[in-house]
Amino acid sequence: MAETTSATDLREVFDNLVRFETILWNTIDARLRRDCGIPLGSFNVMLIIAATPLCRVYDIATALAITVGGTSQAVDRVENAGHCLRRPNPDDRRSSILELTPAGQDLLTAAGSVFDQELETFLRAPLSTSAVGHLGAALATVRAAAARRGTAAGPQ
């Protein structure tokens, strides 16, 4: 027999997921601002730049499932802070390649330590290793399903 979940249960899952994300985001953002002088949004942008060879604004927008316009503004803030730079894209003159500056790389390293500490507190401490694995797999599954469906805020 197939397992069913009532609408009320799904609403509770939604509420728990969204409220947890808000608490998690706000707490990590406040800690990164206090300890490293960087908001979580900029840290996310820098993580993607560091992890993506020949990174473009479009790549960040896709990774974060936000608009290209919003991503461009986020990159402007990181660039204006001296943490990344744009250089011409040799394959497409309409776009730029983003890379972290040495100061940006140093900040990413320091902020990464703070970020990891908060993730340990919010995820590893209350959950078993198995539960973290199940949560990660479940979130990856629903995120992939949402991406296949298309999102309202994806790159445009």
C-alpha cells in the first residue's frame, strides 16, 4: 500500500522547511557580517565563483536559481568590495569571466570556517550522520524536481 501524506502534513513540512531556512539564513548572515564583514549573499556568490572555472554571471544565477539581473547586482557588490574582478570572456564578448581577488580568496577562506561552524551547529549537532545524509538526499531530490519543472526566479 502506498504511503500518503495529507495536505495538512505537507503544509507542516513546508512551514518547517521555510521557517528553518529563514532562521538558518539569518543566523549565518549575522555571524558572517559580525565576524567577517560579509553578508551571506555575497559569500554564496564568492563560493560559486571559486568553484566554477570560467565563471560567468549566468553560472551564478543558475546555481542560485535567481535572475541574471539580481545576480549581476550581487556580483557588483562583491566587485565593489574588492573581492572579485571581471575580465573579458575570450569566447563571448557579451559576458565577463569572474574571479576572486587575493583579498576575496582570503575572505572566502575565513568566512568558510565561520559558515562551516554554523552548519555544524544547525545540522550536524542535532542530527545523526545518517539523518544528515537522508535530509541532503531528500532536499536534492525535491530541488532537482523543481528545477525540471522550471522556476519563477531562474535565470532570465
